[in-house]
Amino acid sequence: MSQTYSLGATGEVVKQMQRALGEILGLNITADGHLGRISQSALETYQHSVGLADETDAKGICYGPLTQAKLNPFIANRYIQISDMQLAADDLGVPLASIRAVTFVEAKEFGFFKNGHPVILFERHKFFKYLGEIRGSAFANSTAAMRGDICNPKAGGYLGKEAEIRRLDAAVAINERAAFMSASWGLFQLMGFNYQLCGYASVEAFVADMKKSEDLQLKAFVRFIKSQPGLLKALRERNWARFAELYNGAKYRENLYDTKLASAFNMFA
């Protein structure tokens, strides 16, 4: 029997509920895992929108079995679950704790922004590079002269979080393929230009999956790891320094990625 979550309840179930309600209803709900008054109001709105009678208890609107039955299919198909991580661990031949550690340290907290768009970071210097390869250097240079904020031989111009979508959209209007290749996508911030290493025939197919679910983002990450023997070997041996170097680059020590990965593994193990 499903547990009922009342006002003041906390935990991962509440956090995923908040994420789902924010996306479905288009509300700016903070997914902090605490069922407060704002979450109660969102629950009531959702219950009415799907034709459910209010689920209530002594503390007011609650997240009960009927609401969970309606919302759980969306959550299961959209957000990463421990079972998904276990399948990834089995595929890579590593303990579940290894996948959880990498997800905890290397991944963004969520694979989607509150508005449902995949988490991205747009790299203008990559757009300059791929636009030049696709449309020619003259076109890339003229674009850079007009839109240096999104097309530039130098990295930078970041706006952060959802504002990155505006930069991506502006680049897509110029050349979709170059734009898609120039952003990092989802939980694991996989660069679009690595679409083949992630198991896709085109960057468009890669992006389409990045937009669907965190599980597909995880599966792309698994294929990315498997495509590089050195990265897979480091993960299997729990050589966190080598893994961090290959995944993040030579400057991984500046952010203590190897130390954080080792600590996270010990925590989850």
C-alpha cells in the first residue's frame, strides 16, 4: 500500500513529486524534498486537473495513493531511479556505488530544468568551430562579428541555467546541427559533438533522446564510457584520479574531482 505524504513530509519521493508537478503544471516549484504549502497548493491544482477528488488528511491536501497512481507513470518515465542506475552498473561491470558516486559528483542534480528542457551549457567557441566546418569559415567569421555572444573563437558568454536555452535557440536559428553539437546535455553534460561515442547516428537523434528522460541520458553516458576503454578501465578499477582526468581533463585536481568521487563511493558503498 502506498505511503501518504502529508504537510511537512520530506524525502526523495516528495522531491520527484515536486519536479513532476512543476513540469506538468508549468509552475516554478523548488524541488527541495520538503512538502510545504506551495507543494500542497500544486497538489490540489494537479488533483483538480486530472479529475481527482482532493486527497486530504488532518494537515490538509496530501500526496496520497490516488495522486501517486496518476503521477507515478510520468515520474518513472522521466526521472532517473535507483533501478536504472543498477542496470547501468551491471552493463558496465561495476558496483552500484560506482554509478551513484559518478552521478552524485559528475552529474547535474537534475537532467531537466524546471521548464522541462534538458539541462544544457552552450559553448560559443564550439559553435564557431562547427559552424565553420558546416557553412565555411567566412560564414562563421561573419556570424561571430554580428553575434559574438553565441559564436566566438573564445569560450565564454555564459548566462547560466535556463538562460542558456536562449543562447542555444539563437544558435539553432542559424544552424541547428552546429548548435546541437556545441552544447552539453543532460545529467552527465555530454557534449553534442560526442553523439557517435554515445551510440547515435546523428546529433539530432542524440538530442531527441536527451529531451525524453534521464534514463536515456544515463544510457548515453554508459555507451560513452564503454566506447573508451581507458575510461571504462579506470571506472572498474576505481582509479578515481584517472577517471576524473579522462572525464574532466587535466585540470580535474582544481575541483578535487578524484577526492570527491572516492568519498562518494565510500558513502554509497
